[in-house]
Amino acid sequence: CIRPSPYVALATMSAVGQGVIALTLDGQFRAFGILDLKVLQFVLDRTSPLPVRHLPYVAMAVMPDGSGAWALDLLGRLSTFGSARDFGDGTIDPCFRPSPYAAMVPTPTGEGLYALTQNGQLRTFGVTEAFDTAADPNHIIPCVDLAIPSDGLGLWEIDLLGNFHTIGTATVFGDATVQPCFRPSPYV
């Protein structure tokens, strides 16, 4: 039975059909489109025990083959579903300043994850590239999302006002183009 809860994340499932999986604030999944039902078993099978109720979920990432998923809560705690690997607590930058988490992306191989806080700090899980983020200034405007290029050698961050931050060797795009009739609204 689906209980009403705000949706917080959406991930494509192109490896196993034509559809998407959505995650709600309280950890429920919902499938849309044409998907292989055997692969979707992870929606029902939680592989990580939840000894305490997690805070609201804020991000989700699906394994490249569609056989599992990870969900990240506001404090950076990771839940695994299906055959997704449990990466443990991950690593945090030694100069970490507490901030709510906002986004997460898997590496192209699915062997690691990058999680982004609102103040622009990265937390890594599993096998990931080491990026030098020292040159990136402190974020005054909260970050809201994260993307990874297909080669996995960089990252892009976007903040609430559409400012773009590039990490590693990802292509530098600059800030978003504003349309002539653009009315400012926060990016989410």
C-alpha cells in the first residue's frame, strides 16, 4: 500500500527497460514505464538493516545493471536495496563541516558513490576517483544536485541559483544560459 509522501529522487532504468524508479521522502519506491519485474525485486528487498529510522531520504542512485539501488538520507546514512553493495560509512574529508546532504551519483561501474552536501563537500563510498576540491571555494548558495560524466573522471555540481561547479576533468560548461523570458526560481 502506498502512503502519501513527497517524492525526492528519480533514476532512469534504461539497462532493464524503458522506465524510471522514484523514491519518496520516507523510503518508498515507485516504478514508472516498462521495466523487467525480476530486476525490480530490489524495490521489495531491503538488504541493509535499518536499526533506527533514517531521517528523510534526499537522493537515490541505481546500479548500472538495474539490479539494486542506494538511498541517502539527510545526514548521509546509506541504505542498500537488492544486489547493491553495502559500502559502509564511506569516507569524509578531514576538514568536513556538517551540512545536510543533497545529492548522490554512482560511478559508471557501480563500484562507488559520490554524495554531495548542501555546502558543496563530497563524501565517497566504495571505489571512487580522488578529486582535488581545495580550489573550489566554499559554497554560500546551497548545492542541490550532482552529475557524473560517462568516463567517471569528474563531477558537476549545481547550486540553488543555477551556478555550475566543475570537479576533476569534467567539461567546464559555465553557468546555465538564461532564456529571454526567464523568471528566477530556485533549482531543485
